[in-house]
Amino acid sequence: MKSTYVFVIFLLGVFHLTAQQTIQFQPDAEDMTPVVRKALENVSDKNLTLVFETGVYKFLPDYATQRYSYITNHGNGLKNIIFLLEDFDSVTIEGNGAEFIFHGQVAPFQFKNCKKVTVNDLSIDWDIPFTFQGEVVAVNEKEGWRDIKPFTEGYSWKLNNGRILFPDIDGFVFPEMGSTLAFDPEHKRVAHGAWDMSSRPRWVEKRPNGTLRFYEHLKQYPSVGSILHSKGDHDHNRYAPAFQVTSSQNILLKNIKVHHALGMGFLFERTENITIDNCGVYVREGSDRVVSTIADATHFANCKGDILIENCTFKHMLDDGTNVHGTYVVVDRIIDQRTVRVALQHFEQMGFEFAAPNDEIWFIHQPNPKRGSVHTVASVSVVNDKYIDLSFNDGLPPELAVGDILENKTWNPTFTMRGCTVKDHRARNIVLKTPLKTVIENNNFSSMMSSVFFRGESFFWFESGAVQDVLIQNNNFEYCAYSGMEHAVLYITPRLGKGFDQNIRYDRNIRFVNNRIQTFGNRIVWADRVDGLEVSGNTIIQTKDAPELYPNAPMFEITKGKATKIIKNSYSGTNENIIKSDPTSTKTLQTKNNKGFKIKK
């Protein structure tokens, strides 16, 4: 049985010779992993095209290429990689509607150090998801148990000595139920007012009719009829994204659907110029699953150039629709006048490439969180996956001290999202942290937590940075901030370490204009430490389709702000707690020409 056809095309030019290798695949092997591996091992040219005939392709981990991988916001380790594509001038993958079905712990695509990548027209799924879900049929809060009728067809788990072991695939099981969340079965979205919880039952027993009783006291219990979903413990539940693109440029992903992944859908690290067009992350139509990807639909860490997400649909993820950010590192030692040792901080950042020679770096000195002087990297010496020695052409700033932080200035992108739908998932629709121009327009958003979230932080995640030019316009927000934890449609809340002054403004120049907001909740804008926030021309309609979770919350809350404008907005609803502003913010706050505001006197 012949599974691949290889064609090598040589294009002769007057001044150059280009070799273009094309490999064609048919879905005629029970396991396509060794077929793909053999074909890629025989590639000799720097320009590669992979063409897949329409059909269903199954990939097993047994004969995958193994490589120790650093994957930001995931777990590092030895990964089973199906498509390992590195050091190409160009890579093109034509899917022709092919369906890729993966099994077990695999990393489907890794692109590294490629100058041009185009992937078009394929879908990704797993035969068995790495999740456990079941219907809540009874709850006893006093005795501390819940009865769950687990989903069985298409799922993998077993009960052993009072413990649920899942996914029980190829010998792998999570040590605990771990991250668990209740879902609304009708809408396949997080249940109204639900809270994240980490589940560790004392024991689980089998009951009649296939029901399982979980003995565990919880702070918040799921409602009967909801779907309870678990994804395992935090140390093991992010194996790899469907697509990881690192140190590459000129990326076009088009007409790709990700129905499940063991981490994020699309992850980009230190990559330049990215377009995601007409792609989707969502549960396959007709499936009884409530979760697509285990983490974000899209994620960008220290990228640059232009990023465009257009005409995409992201649903059913267990984290954000997108997160765009840089990375803070902390000064650990000052070695000499030119060299500093810095440390990566979060355990899911270990091994991340923070900087390279010729990168420009901002120095940020405690207690002021604002960006300071800029210095150019001369050389980089990696100590290990946590510590990096950086030497600078023009030396270190004399005021540099242990505990200060550094941010890479060179690797920040412009970002545009338009014409997209992001809804029915855990966490935020979009998380924005780039100082360059950002435009969010003509999208449809519905969020469990905040729809648009700004949180640069030199604490815990250490994701930089402060925004400077953001336009959020002509979007439709519907049914937002329905998590049990308090959120807002637009939430700006930097989180800085103890060594930083908490009164200094962090973000600036954010315009939230001409949007339509229809939601049950009171909180629309919640802004902390912003210089230049404009909220204008928005239509806000309070709906009655869900219970209010925080009835006393203000529509607009401004803290430690400067030059805030709330103008020409209209409101239809019963909330009279319209604007809450501290004395500092009130000094420069403008409110005029707003309609329907019933302000308490």
C-alpha cells in the first residue's frame, strides 16, 4: 500500500535556484504518524509543501518524533510530535478539508525557525478527550457529596479503589480530578454564577444505574442538571497546543478548525507577522462534549509585527479567546557593569527565550512601574531554564537593583481582531497587553469573566505590559461577566508586586466607543490606574434573562485614574449606581451628554 507520493520541482531563475518539494498524502494507513515521519525525514529542500487528499487521518503517539520541548503556558517535557517542521524557508500545508484525528498524548504541529508558514483547510480533533464530564443528578451539601452520572460513550475513565482515573489512555491518568467547572447543558457554556474549583474527592463510590457518588465538601456546589467537567491537575493538564509556532515569521492560518487539544489551540512565541483567518476553536457539531481546547484558543507571547485575527469563531475553551502579552523577568544578580542575571518567574515560563542579541530592553525600577531607559542586548548566556545572563552594549543603568524588572521592547506586536465571535467558554474573551496599536472592532462577545481584560502584572504570571493605544469599537457584547467571581465587560486591573507603587498609573489611551452592550449585570467598565480612558457613544441595555450576581455594583468604577471621559452613552435599565469615582479620579473626570442615567442624589 503506497501512502505518499513525493514530487520535487526545481524552479530555475536567472540569478538563483529554488528547490520546491511537494509531498502528497492519502488517508490509507491505520496510523499516519510513521508515514508522515518518514516523509519529513526525507525532505532535502528548504521549501516544502504538504498536500492532503480529503479524508480522515488518524495519528497515534507510538512512532512520533520525541523532542524535549519548552512550551510557554504549558508543561515542558519530552513530547510526542507528529509534524515537526523547523528551519524551512517556506512551509505550506494544504488540507483540502482533511480531518486529523489524534490519539493520546501528542503535540500535533511544531513550527520552529521558519521564514514563512501557510496552513489551510483542515480540522483537528481527538478520538477520546482528556477530560471527565457527567450530569449532576443529586447534591447533599450537609453531608458533602454529589451524585454524577458520567458520560461514557467516547470517554475513557475507570473507578479504582475509590478514585476516578481518567483519561486512562496509554497508561496515563491524572492524579486528581483537578480543575472542575459546572456547565449549562442547554447552551454548552459555563453555568450562570459558577466558580472554578479544584476537586479532590475523599473517595468515589459506584451507585445504582451507573451513578457515581463523590464525597467531597465544596465551597460552592453545582446545581442539579448541570454538567460537571474536570480536566485534571494544573501540573499535567496542559500537554501541548494543537499548533506551536516559535521563532518564525509570516504565518497564515486559514480555514482551520480545532475541536479539541491538550492545551491551547494556537500558540505563538517570538514570532513575527501572524494572520488567523476564518479559523475556529469549538466542539464539533453534534458532540456531547462541553469543552474544546483545555486552554486558550489563541495565545501570543513576545511576538512582533502585525497580528490579525479575522472572521474567526472561538467557543467552548477552558481559557481565554486570546491573550497578547510580553514577559517580565526579574533582576536576580548584577554581575558587572554590563551584565545582569535575570530570572523567569512562573513555572510555565521556564525555558522561554526572553531576549536575543540586538533586542532592545526596557529597564523598570522599583517602586515605579513605568518603563525606564532602553538598552540593547550584546550577548545572551542561558544558565538554565530559569536564569539568563544578559550583557548590554551600553552597560547597565546605575540605579539598577535586585528585584527590578526587565521588559523586551523589540518584541511587541500591533494587534487587530475584527469580525470574530467569541463566546460560551471559561474566562475572558480577550486579554490585551501590548504597547503598540490595538484595534478590536465589529466582533460579537459573550464572556464568563470580563470580555475585554487588561492586566499587565509583575506578580504571579509576570506577563507584560502596559498598553498605550487601544481602540475598542462597534462590537456587540451580550450576556457578559456571568462568573461567580465579580468581573466587568471592560476590566482594567494591573497587578504589581509589593515593591511597586500601587498608586502610579499603568495603562493609558484606551477608547471604548460605539459598542452595543446587552447584559444582565451592572458592571460595564471597571478601571484602575488608567491615564486617558474614553467611554463614549455606547448603547447599554440591561436585560432580565439572568439573575443579577452583584446588584450593588456600579456601572462605571474609576480608581486612581486621570482624564477619564464618560460621554454620549445611553442606558436603559434600573441601575441607579452609575458612577463610582475616587477623589483622585474625580478631579479630571468628564461626564456629559449621557442619556438614561439615573444617578442617586
